[in-house]
Amino acid sequence: MNDEAYEDGGSDNDWDELEPTAADLAAIEDEHEVIEAEVTLTDAEIRLITVGRRRATELDWQRYHVAERAVLAAWLRLAVARRFGTRAVA
């Protein structure tokens, strides 16, 4: 990679500008529960898609539906927290 300076005095390695701000980090922290729930849902969806020749079991479907509800609940808690400016209790 080339470290030559640009006309504005910067370089192509201005990493400080790429770092998340405190507000960015707070938003990520607030969305952490949603992110975890969506990862769990994605895992359940992958399980259903990749069962191969056998059929998905009742447990596979139960995991999927529980994960779906967890995503909806996490989004609801986040929406309430954002609306009222507080963190919702799980």
C-alpha cells in the first residue's frame, strides 16, 4: 500500500477517520441483543435449508420458531428503548 500524502494533507492510511465514534459504539451496544438473535435465527434457517435428504425434525422447526420470536422480541425492546430513551429490560 502506498503512504503518499494527498493534497488535503492526509494519506491513504488515515485510520483514525475509519474508527467508530462513541455514538457508533453505543448504537452497536444497543443493537447487540438484536444481532445475537438474528445470528441464532440465521443458524436455524441454515439448519432447515441443509437437512439434505432427511426431513427437518420437529426440534429443527421448534428452534426456528423460537429464534423467530426472539428476533421480534429483541427488535421490540430496542424500539421501546429508542422511543423512550431508556434501555428495555429483557
